[in-house]
Amino acid sequence: MSDIDDFFHELPMVQVSLSDFKPLPDGEEQYPLEYIENNKVIRLKEDDDMIFIGVVETKNYELLENLKNFHSNKRIIFCALDRNEFSAYLSEKLSAAEAGAGSLEGEQDEKILLDKLANDAPIINLVNSIMIEAIRKGASDIHIEGFEDEVIVRYRIDGHLKIVSRIDRDRFAAVASRLKIMANLNIMEKRLPQDGRISVHLGDDEIDLRVSIIPVANGESIVLRLFNKKKTLIKLPEAGLSKEQLEAFRNKCKTPNGLILVTGPTGSGKTTTLSAVLQEINTEDVKIITIEDPIEYVTKGINQIQTNDRIGLGFDSILRRVLRQDPNIVMVGEIRDTETAELSIRAALTGHLVLSTLHTNDSVSVITRLKNMGIEPYLLAAVLRGGLAQRLVRQICQECKKEVKPDSMEKLILTRYGAPKNASVYIGQGCEACNNTGYKGRIGIFEFFSSDSDVEEMIIRGVKDSDIKNHLVAEKGMKTLIADGIDKVLEGFTTVAEIERNVVG
């Protein structure tokens, strides 16, 4: 343990309430509001010999050391503050700072009312029940949307949104304030978008909720994305890759250097696939570092870093420093801009294996996307090892699965993509296990291309993506997304309607 750790280990860090110290120091006797907001620290009480300081993040040793040095002429008593109580205090101060002299009293009254309503037991129970039910049903997102005459709560389950409840319009302000308090946001701010995070525990599960709030015509739209920190990570063979795709993808991920990209829309399972790969290649003789936003799966033996744009820790700035850590493998959560793309290419050129994601329609389109980001074709050809496109489609419920003959439209689609004329398909009839939807869970459909000397030469010559794709299908036997989807229809995993919705349409 370091000297700093020894010092703070002995500090009397007792839990206190702000009400025990009211009235709190204000004006010049208090820290600047920006410092309070950024560091989550409040000056509670001070006299000639002693100062009481309240902190939310009690393990932020660097902050505590800085405060100790700043108040070196006095004895410091550090006190632990409740996060929600601090948030309410901060919201009050921010509101007071932003309000004009004429409207200050009215806004303060509104803040006090909202704060009281948000902490009433019925509102707390309502918000808790919305989150608990979403976790139990396996929802990936919660949508709470305020309309003119009602508030709708929807869960996204297996990729589909469904209305689960409605809330009286007059309770929306209190619900929104409760969520803002839990996410350490300003409860008085209704004009600007806000983002935050909430951590909750349900039994053995530890859930992170990423909160996004934006103003809309009739109030605010609130979306909470759920991440189960203790959710068991799937193994790569369980993702849904065919035997040939799995072998080719695994081989590329075992190369010592280069760039491998996983592509698809938001929510298509890209991070899950990369995390499954990292599990496989994580051995004692390699060092793996990931840069993520947010960290969805905590994996033993892997150095995982969370981005934080508020303090300047984006993908690009972290990647620069990560390369000094002597990694063998780097996973960049997403290549969003030219700077991150250039740094990823440079890392791949200097002997690192770089795994990352992009948003493109198919696997080969990563070539044009990176060119559009300013990457020179000869550099791209030198480092690109392969690309995996994927979608998540709903899986037929195994409890009520039934074999049927395809209708005329399904038959047309199946025969167009090479299925036998007499092929059968499967449907879920609907049962209690799948909430009468006929679907339960999701499975991936994939398209993987492996770069070789022919593809490298085409990239350098500027051959169109469509021509490269045609070459890969005709000469290398690459299975396209639609072909993989049709295979999974014939195998009874999903339906033609799901393939239409996710790929054909």
C-alpha cells in the first residue's frame, strides 16, 4: 500500500447528511460551483483550526490528497455524502445560478416541489418497479415518453419495442426528476439533453443503466439502456456462426497483427462477438487492452478502460496512451472518426492486432468507410485482415415451434436464394414461455470476408465494394448475410419475416 493509501486508510470517513451542517458555507466561503460539480465535493463547515469536507467518491485518493495540500494549515475531517442528496444540492445550486433575478423564487419553488415529489414513496416504488420488471423480462432498453395526454413506458425485448404500461401525465415530472436524481443529473434542466448512469442491484445481478434524456414537444423522452455486469458471456460457437465462418474468423483473430472489424447497426451484438473472441485469445502470454463506451462485459485478465468525454478521455486520446503499455491486442469499442481510424491503422502497422467496430451495411463496406475517413488504400490493404458483418434476429420459441409449409411470398424469397422448392419452414405458435410472441431469444446471422492478396490488390486499385463482394462470393465461397439468414430459416432457428425485416428490407 502506498503512503497516500496509508494516509487515507486512517481517515475518519463517516457518512453524514447535509442537513446536519446547514446552513452550509456559501459564496466565497464555498468551493466554486464548477469545482463542486466536477469533483463531487462540498465544504461543510470551517473554523480557524478545522474544516469538514463532504465527498461523494470516497476512494478518489488524488482528490483527497489535493484537498489535504490545499488546506494544509488546518485539520481536515472528510465525510462521506449520499450521492442522491449531493445531486439534489447541486441541482439547487445550478438552478439558482442559471435563473434570472426575476424568476429565481419561482424556479426554486418548482425545484423544491419536484424534489419532494421525486422522493415520495409512490414515485420511488413506481420507478423501481419499471426497472425491476425490465430486468426480469430481459429488456435491453426502457423508453419512457411523455405525450400530450399520457406517458407511455415501452421495453425493447429481443429487438422489439412493446408498450408495457401507461402513467398519468401529471406524474411524469416526478418520475423524470426521480430518474435524474438517481443519475446525478440536474432536475431543473428541461431545455438541454442530459446523459448519466445508474447502478442498481437485483438479487445477484448488478445492472448498469445508461440514461439519455432529451427535450421533446410534450416534455421529455427518457431512454435507459441496461447492461448486466454479471451476465454470463456467451462463447463464440454459441453466437450462430456457421462452421466455416467460425473457423475462418478464429484463424484471422489469431494473427499477430493487423485490423479486424465487426460491423452492423446499433444493437446487433458487435460488442458481444468481440468479447467472446477476446475470451478465446486471452492467454497468459498476451496482453489485451480494451477501450469501451461503456464496459459491457468485465473479463478476467483483460485491461478494460472506460471512455469519458467529459474529461477528454475519448477513443483517440486513450488509444495514444494505450500503445505505450506494450499490448499485443487492442480492442477499440468503435472507430467513430478519422483520428481514431488513423491511430488504429498505425497500431496495426506497428505489430499490434486491433479489433474494432464500424457501422456499415455489410462486411466489405468497411473498405469504403475507412477510405472515406481518409485512410490511404495502400495502408488499408496492408493492415485489413477481415470483416464480419452481423445482425441479430429473433429466434423461434423452442417450446411452441411448429413445422409448416411456406406461403407464396416466403417460397418466392426462399427459391430466389437457392432453397429447395419443397423446403419447409418453422413458426412459433405462441405460448406462455414466449409471452405468446412465438419468439424467445435472438441468434446472429453473419457475413465474414477474409482478406488475401487478391483483395489487397483490389483495394489498392480502387475496385468498387460490390465488385470485391462478387469476387469473394464467386471465387472464395463467401456466404452473404441473406444466404446465412436463409440457412437459419431452413434449420428452424428463425423465420423469413425476421430475415426480411433485418436484411432484405
